[in-house]
Amino acid sequence: MSVEENKALVRRTYEEVLNNGDLDVADELYAREYVYTSPGSPELRGPEGFKQLVRMLRGAFPDLRFTPEELIAEGDSVVSRWTGRGTHQGEFKGISPTGKQVTVTGMVIHRLANGKFVEDREELDALGLLQQLGAIPSAGPELE
């Protein structure tokens, strides 16, 4: 597939699966051998692993919206830089709902083969997210 077709699949994942919660699309777009990795998170495998991630995120932040800010593609890889916004209304990594609105940024290196995702390697501002939820204190004025 072309780099433009791969970028279109990344956009489709953000809109249909992550933002709209259409998990059936994950069965179409994610290969059986798919692997998701992100520091501090367990490795997830296959379409079911990706759906597990989406369920967890949407359970904690039901109004979650991802905006892909930038897509860069070469060969079989697409890098997406994204912003996510949502309200913490369900348990998230052991943190009870706070009702706080959060904004988090991150990047994913997506690798595709034959029109399907086979690997996602994600880095996100987990510290900033935990600070916004009040789970970790924010930096004091002496560090600003």
C-alpha cells in the first residue's frame, strides 16, 4: 500500500475506533500478529488486545477525543503525533473518577503490512496525565 493509503488507515483508526468506539473496525484493520507496546503498560496482542485498550480508555474517559496533529509516513510506517482530550469519569489505572478534564499528548509509530496494523509503539505524556488527575503532584514554583 502507498504511504497515503497507510496514513488514511491511521486517520480511520483515530476517528472510527478511538473516537467513535466502533470496535468492529479493529477486527478489519488489526492483524492477528499485531503488537502494542508503551512504557508502563502491558504488551497487547491482536485485534482483541487493541480493543481491550480502547475499552479501557473509553471506560475511563467516555468523551475521549483524539486529534491526529501530524502524520509522517515512509515505507510501511506512519508516525502520528496526537492530542487526546476527555473527562475522567471511570476508573483509570486504579485512580477513581475525578471528573477532571484532561489533555494529553503522545506519538505512535504504526507499522502496517497488507493494509493492516501489525505494530504500534506509543510514547505519551503519562506524567502530565497523572498530574492532571491529581495522582502525582505538579512541579512547584521552584522548578518553573
